[in-house]
Amino acid sequence: MDKSQQLVATDSMDGELATLNLGPTHPATHGIFQNVLTMDGERIQSAEQTCGYIHRAFEKIAERRPFNQITTLTDRLNYCSSPINNLGWDMTVEKLIGIEVPKRVDYMRVIIMELARISDHLVCNCVIGVDTGALTGFFYLFQERERIYDMFEEVCGARLTTNIGRIGGFERDFSPELYNKLNAFLKEFPKRLEDFENMLCRNRIFMDRTIDVGPISAERALNYGFTGPNLRAAGIDYDVRVMNPYSSYQDFEFKVPVGKSGDTFDRFNVRQEEIHQSLSIIRQALDKMPAGNYHADVPEFYLPPKQEVYRSMEALIYHFKIVMGETDIPSGEVYHAVEGGNGELGFYLISDGGRTPYRLHFRRPCFIYYQAYPEMIKGSMLSDAIVTMSSLNVIAGELDA
Amino acid sequence: MDKEILINAIESKFPGITETSSEPYGLLTLEIAVPNLKALIHWLKDDEQMNFIFLTDICGVHYPNQGNREFAVVYHLHNLEANFRLRLKTFVGRENINVPTICEIYSAANWMERETFDFYGIIFEGHPNLKRILNMDEMDYFPMRKEYPMEDATRTDKDDRFFGRDGNENVTFDNKKALAKGNNHG
Amino acid sequence: MAEIKIADAPQGLEGEGFFATKIGDVIGLARANSVWPLPFATSCCGIEFMGTMSSNYDMARFGMERLSFSPRQADLLMVMGTISKKMGPILRQVYEQMAEPKWVIAVGACASSGGIFDSYSVLQGIDKVIPVDVYVPGCPPRPEQIIDGVMRIQDLVKEESLRRRYTQEYKTLLESYNIK
Amino acid sequence: MSILLIIKIVIILIIFIITLVAAMYSTYMERKVAAGIQDRIGPDRAGPWGIFQPLADGGKMFFKEDFIPGKSEKWLFILAPGLAMFTACMTGAIIPWGGTLTLFGETFNLQIANIDIGILYIMGFVSIGVYGIMIGGWASNNKYSLYGAVRASSQMISYELAMGLAILAVVMTTGSLNLGDIVEAQKGGQWNVFYQPLAFLLFIVCAFAECNRAPFDMAECESELIGGYHTEYSSMKLGFFLFAEYINMFISSAVISVLFFGGYNFPFMHDLGLSANAITFIGVAVFFAKILFFIFFFMWVRWTLPRFRYDQLMQLGWKALIPLAIINLMVTGGWLMFKDDLWAMISKMF
Amino acid sequence: MKSLSNRSIEVSNKKMTFMERIYLPAVIGGLFITLKHLFMKGATIKYPEQTRPVSDVYRGKHVLKRDEKGAERCTACGLCAVACPAEAITMTSAERKKGEEGLYREEKYATVYEINMLRCIFCGLCEEACPKEAIFLTTEIMPANFERQDFIYGKDRLVEPIDKRVDVSNRQTIEVVTQKFND
């Protein structure tokens, strides 16, 4: 920063500051955040944020929907990595009810969640590339993202808003086709990723654009409630997967990448390394995939197999009860956190035993850390502000709930 | 750190502060009266032993039939090094709906408190910028309170006959249930 | 939105005449192949839009790779994602800023009708604030569906008379939305 | 005399049309190159392989509502795109497009105006070129436009210096400011790029900056400034701005070819035993091939590199390019001054 | 702060070597990568001329199935409507009359069955909720359209044509398919 300050007058000529309205329809704000910047030439003096432009009242809707329908809501929280939200929600309900899922389900979930994490980080890093002006990397990596979509589609039938999990396990087992796709992906994706890295990571233009841009110290980041890659970029290796392992994450060997100073370059690199770590986790999960059922044996909560519904009366009654949401849910309150694409995604669920949650609060990492943005961009240039925003990976659905 | 040490430390530092304590699903939950809340959280963060440096979450809950304990504010704190989570709860009534802000302690609390205010109208005293965050400034009610409907009145493509939508959710469900039950023998 | 389908002006002396009609056809064809979109991408559908732009689907084939984030230069407003009531006025403002001729496509359930978000804060379909030409169902739609929607727009553009923007019907349509 | 006049007018018209068509199809080429680099297809639905795409864009733009923002400076707003287009087209006048042609007994150059200070003329018009952008950005009364305009003007001014100094080295080796002479001096594969590689590198970097092309597209960089200086422009005014950009690129490629790659010269051109006119025609074709390559290079770079930041761009211009250009100039000067002595010394030593 | 996970690695190297400082090697490297891609085969699928294969379980447009004899399977139980998070399904039921056995499989049937496709989020919960093998999602994608009311799909567009049956066996479990085979 000090270097560039030599070139730009630090005090404005006549004390006149401009107000610049960044967003909500600015290309870099993805149409949903507004930042009113006070500018001194190209330098940002202060920023004021407005959000809520796509507030959709998730929490209110969740109070009126039975547990299984809430999965469709969680899809749309962080839509870059919907499966993590879906499965996180399912695990929360399982925790509330006290369902033990088979090891196989855990491993299947790990594979799906890590794929989702890769797709999330891909979007973020591609967008950093796009916002620094290197569009081509976006096109290379989005082809790989399509393959992840194909795999999701193979499991659940949809690409983005997956609705992938069920309380107690999966809707169906992994198909052989999926394993083919997964193996092909594991083989070819690293090469593409390498292309992308070679184009950007050590290119001085890119490094100049990102190093010391939008930094945040570890202490401030913690105080601001940062989690996930953004916190790790600041040097703190907090990862829910390690600290409070869920879904058998304790069975896997992986490293937690950290950065030095929490700037854009660190965030980029941490995400990039996490992609590699996720790949390694997927490989391990594939190697160690245990035999067993793809869902827990909980007839009160997991829909009976269709062939029985069509025939047997008992199964039909269960089926009706589950779909109508008439099964007994224990009352109580539970907090469950998973490591989402952007950090600790928490579900705070209060149940009063009814068919819908009494209160469901989502701890949305984006919402919490985005408030640090004005502090991070103060004194930097307009271009920095944009790169910082994309490297924070603020997902609108998660921000505004 | 474990549960006993924590409770004892709190007891010795702030005697009688804990109204109730429980541990639903392995997460220690303490109920604290409003006046003591801020001092306690401050101490929990700054004390080297306690070291709750991370504020995970703040949210509100509405219990319409609880008189002067109608609204709850729930705090989730996290001691990262010991990996210990703590839930604090405090209750306020509709008349005296003030809770002290903890913005100075955790910067993260700023927006979380604004969100809680936006949803429930809980006033965080001393908050630097307590205004709506997600909803429009013009909104004249607090939408997450249980008495307000979820739906938007402007939806036109829904046939109310099928959903029994007179602002009463239960009718919907009963209608459908009746519809479904009649064919159970199928 | 019944007003969208407007018959061509009657041909004859006062009408567009033979020559003008031919020009109209050619320009319609040109317009159809050069629809510059303004992506108003707020949520999930925006990611699928990125997918549509990307190599596997390549929206550039339709002459659409130049995204114009400036409303002045855009021909097609693609509304992708939930539009809340807070966002509604902004969407409308963007629409008003666009230069004629302009078309609107509502991509996905949220933009078209609110989708699952039947809640106090969400606009139940953007056609409450701006006129919509084409709706694309899906939540989010596959890139194929988005392309399909774009091709419907192209059909519309090709057929549209050059004078449509001056017709009474069009003015009535805009007036019904209180625009201008 | 009248034949010469007619032929000049014909040449002017041909060059004007070629420039426009080249600019038009540069947009097409840009799309196709980008698509190729990005594993895509690019426009393919407007005519076979999408070749009517530029026509479609143009046709659309002509019939788009011409919007003038309410609070803008109306006349300047209208003037700006015209100025940008005008200056862009004017530069083509002194490019030697080919050698001499003998028709109807008259011999003439394939150049509109062979002026002795051709290089200064180019520099002059390039400097005026920024006025279009600046005026347009300022007149729009939009902050983003203004940022774009300010960035563009300071960038142009900074990079002109390095560009001028880089050209100076070439001028010193050739000893002429006349573009025709510079091309003639590079006959027989004696291309300047071999003698002045550093000057070439500096020049091409500056050319990118002068054309507002990535990685120096500060003035419009859409992820930051939406459209930069042309944010408020619609219809054919926008078309003029975009057109001017591509014409600039075309002319820059031509200038690069002229200054460093021998213009219409090609190796062994006089050993083939062809008639003078035939050589001229081949020369023109070769020249266009060179231009085409550089246009491609412009695009290739654009779709590969990230963009500089405004202050880094300035830093590069003032702290790296200008010193390098001066060093290059001094070394060139020293070499020209003492090369005879040096040769003498070397030959004495052995 | 001490390490929380004991397995962290630092991944940020901000020191530039001389070669990295002079821009050119990285620039040329990047140019070669993009050039390589210029000569690679593209990834584009030319929709609508070509279509990309979708998975067997893709959740697209709905279909109301008929049974083997051509009678509508739907019994208007309303479970799909209850299960729909978007409340996009509406139906009215009626008792089957004598002589209509060939038309409707169960004693009750839906006289009106409408799905608002603009509301629908294609989550597949209706398919999952159906106890009668009546409603399925298909791999056919939903087309775009001009008018809002065109998206209310009634029975005319949902029920499979009797001469053009829709095969959904790929989205059913093997058990269901074999069961039917044994019938």
C-alpha cells in the first residue's frame, strides 16, 4: 500500500470527496449488495453497506414447513454448495431425533459435501480471476464444475438446488455411472486446475492485484466472527471438520491450509489448496467406502421403499405419516454446525414436537463476515474493493437469508 | 475446560447469576438475567481462563404465551482453543424489550443484533446503528413474531379454495389431511 | 401480458409499406442475433446463467457474449433470481434506464412467480413491477432452458414491428406499470 | 495530375473501407478467438459460422434508441464518439500499405500521404484520440464514466512518453521520421525488431495501453466501472466508441508491422523474379498478414492476462518503461556514435 | 494463537523471484496455455441442435402416469400437494362412476389436477410422496413460454397420452421394476 501512496496524493486537493454508489446492480456486486463509498479520487475513505436486497424470510418460512421440506429451503442458502447445506440440515434433524446413520451414509455424504466444497471454491476463485480481468480461467474451471453438476444430477436429479439428502440417509444409492464420472473427474480435474493455477498464481500482475489487498488481521477476523477459508487465510486454522467432526470426518487425513495476513492472495491460495485437500478426501472416501445400506433403518422418518408402499398397508401408513409430517419429533433445542463453503454453517433448531420447527435459525457465515468489509477496504482503491469483495465470496442467498 | 470448571468459575465470579442451567444435546446452556448479561460476556471473553473469544451466533426466539418472558435472545459463544461451546439465553417481555448490546465486545455482534432487532424488535441498548438490516426501512412490524403471517398478500396464482387460506395456516393442513385421509384405503 | 402479441401495422399507404416492412424484417433479424443481455442476477439462477455463459453451453453462439452491465446498452433484461420488495424499485429503475427496444425475460421460479418464497418480503413475480416477455420455469432452470427462453425472445424480436414501440398498445402497457 | 488525384481518392476510399471492414470483422475475430481460447464456439447462428454477426450488431445499434442523459453536456456528449472515430480513422492516412504501383503509366505509392514527419503525425493523432474518451466520459455526468475518463487520460499521457522514446530509438537507427523510409530501410529481412528488441517490447506494451486493451483496459474495465467512459452511451454512439477501439487496434498493428517488422517487406522479395506490381501486391498481402497476426496477438493477450490496477499501471509506465526506454535510447545512441570506433577496435584486436 | 487443528500448512508465498518480478515468463507461460486451448477441441454442445445427455433421474417436467390398461393412476389423495414446498399443485377429486373403470384405476380420481410450473421448483418431493405411482418427473425439460397462464399445466398436458407412454422405469428402484415385471 505504501508504495502506491507515493503516486496518489493522500489528501485531496480541495477537500472535495465524491460519493460513489457501488451496487446493487454493479457487475461486481452480483446485483445484491449496495455499498455507498466515499471516494477521494480512486481511494475509498469510508463505506456504508446496505443488504437485504434478496431477503426471502427463510426463517419465517421454515417455521411453516415440515422438516423434510426445509431441505429445499437450505438449497437456496448458499447455492454454490447446496449439498453441504442439505446434508447439514439433515444431520441437525438426525441429531435432534437421535438417528445413527450407517458408516456408508457418512462416507457418501463426505464425497458429496467435498464435491460441493470444490464447486463452491471454484466459483469464488474463478470470480476473483474474472474481477481481476482474467476471464479465461473462468471458462476452464466451469467446464469442471459442469462435471460436478453432472455427478449431483446422477445422485439426485438436479444440478444446483439439489435437495440431495433425506433425513436418515440418501434418496437412492450411488449409481455405477456416478462412480465412473467421479473417477474420471478425479483423474482429469487436477490437470485443469493446474492450468488455471499456472495462469494466475505466480503471475506478477495477479499477485500485485491481490497481495496486501483487503487484509484483515487474525485478531480482527475472529472478532468479526470470520470462519472458513477467510478466517484460515488470516492464519487461524479453525475448521469445523477438525474441531467438531461430523459425518465421520475424523476418519480422513487432510491438511488445513492457512494464510499469513488474510489478504486476497491468501484467501485465493487457501481456497485453491482446499480444493486439493477435498480431492484427497474424496479419494480416501472412495477407497474406504464401507458396505452397507444407503440409509438408516428408521421407518418413522425415512420413507419406506416404494415397492412396499404400493403393496403393504403398513408401509403405506408410514408413508402417509411421514409425508404429512405426523411422526413424533422430540422437543428440544439443538445446534449443529458444518463446515460450509464459506465457514461455519450453523443450524440452531428449536423443536416443540410439532411437525414444523418452532424456530430455526441459520448461522450464515457470509452474513456475519460481510460486515467487516468496510474496514477491509478502507483506504484502498476501487479496484481493490472489488477484488476483496469477490474473494470474500459473499453469497447473496446466504447473506440475506 | 469442562462444564464443572466453567460453572464453578462463573459462580465464584458472579454468584447467583445463573438462573437455570441445562445441557440439551451436549451444549451447556445458561440462562442469565438481562442486567448481568453484558458483564458476564465481557468477562467470558477477556478472562484468560474462559477465553470465549469467538461469538458464533446471536438470535431471537418468540414465545407468545410467556408473559414477561416472551422474547428470548440466544447467544452462542465458542472457546476455540478448548473447543468448548456455550449457549447463553436471556428473556425479556414485550413491555421492557431492552437488552444491552455486546457490539463493543464482539464486532460480529453488530449485524447479528440488527438482524434480531429487524425480526423481533428487540432493542439492543447502546448499539451504534440499530436499524433494520434485511427488511425495508418502511416496514412497520417485526415479521418473525409469531402473530404475523408468513405469506405475502399479493400472491395471485394460488387458488385459495385449495389451500383454505384465510390467514390461518392450520386450515390448509386440515383440508389437505382430510382430502388425503379419505383415500387412505387406496 | 396479452399485449405482447401485437399484429403488424396494416400495410398500405398509411402503413409501413412494402419497403419499410422489409427493412423491419432485416432489422428484426439483426436485432435477434445481437441481443445484448443485462444480467440482473441476484441468486441461484445467476449461477446457472454463469453456466450458460460457460464453455459447455456458450451463449455467445447467439451473439450474446457481450454482457452489458450498463442498462443503456442492453437489449434484454434477464432477471434471474429472487426479487424482493426492497429490490423491486431498483429493478424498475434499471428497466426504465434501458434504451428501447428492450425485452425482459424472467428466469426461474423466483423471478417469474416467487417460487417457494411465498413470504412477506418477496415480490410474487416481477411482472408486478415491469412487463415481462418470456418466462422460463425451473428452479433454477437448466442452461438449456435459459437458452430456450432466449430463443423465444429471438422469435419475438424477429417478429416485432419497428413501430411497435410507438403504438398505443405499447404505451398502454407501460402506463399500466406506471412507467414514464 | 488528375489521374493521380483520382487514384488517391480511390486509395483513400479503399483504405477507409478496409479500415472499417477490418474493424468490423475484428469484433468477429475477437469473439471467435476468445471462444477458441475458452473452448467455446463463439457466434455461429447469424449466418454460416456466424459471419454476419458484426452486421447484426451494427444493424441493431443503428435502430436502437439514441439516449442522451438528462444532465449531460449535450453537445460534448454527441461530439465525443465522433471525435474518437475521426482520430482513429485519420491515422490510417500515412501508413505505407504497400510499395509502388505502376498503373496507366503513372507510378505512385500505396500510401495516402507520404509526409516526412509521419511518426510525429501518428503520435499527434494518438494523443488527440484520448480526447474522445475524455470528453465522452466527462460529458456523461456519471461518476463511473468520469473515473474511466480520468484513468484513460492519465494512462495515455504516461504511456505516450515511453512510446515516444521507444520509437525514437528506431528513428535513430533509421535516421528518418518518414514511415516510408523506415519501411524501405528494413528491406531484405533487416527488420528493426532484430536490432531493437527492447524498443519493440516497450512499444507493444505501450500500444496495448494506448489502445485501452487488456491488460491495460482501465478506462472501461467492466468489472469495476461497468462500461467506463461509455457507460451512458447507447445506440450507434456506443458503436462508434467500440469501433474506434478496434480501428485503433488495427492501426496499431499496422504501425507495429511498419516500425519493427518491415511493413510490406518480406524475405527474398526481389529474388523471386516477379514484376514490380506483383511484388507490390504480395507485399500488401504480407503486410495484412502481419497486421492480422498482431490483431490476433492483441486478442490473445487480452484473453490471457489479468488487468493491472490503476496505480500499478502508472508505476509500470513511469518507473519501468520510461527508464528502460531511456536506457535503450542511450545504448542505441552510444552504439551509433561509437560503432565505427568499436569495429575498428575489435578488428585491431584480432 | 496456537494451532487448533495441529495439521495446518501455510500456503501463501508472497515473495516474488526475479523471474516473477519481470512479468514476462509468467505472461508467456499463460499465453502458451491459452494457445494450447485454442487448438483443443471445444466443449460446447450446440443446443438446441445437439442435446446434452441428462441423468436418468433428472427432475424435469411432470407426467401423470396411466396403468398398464390405460387407466389414470392418480387417486387424488393430495399427498403430492401436501408435500409440495411451493404449493404449486392443486386438485379436486371426484368419485368414479360406474363404467369409468377403464379410465380411472381407483375409486376416486382427480377431475382437476393442475401444476403451476412457474411456482414449481422441481424438487421431486411430489414424486417421492406419491403412493400410487401416479406422478413422476421426467427427463424432459420444461420449455419457456410467453404468457403466465400458459404455465398452469392441467391434466391435458400432464397425463401421458395413451399412445405415447412415458417410460419412467429408470427412475424407479430395481425392486419396483421387477415387482411389476412379476405381476
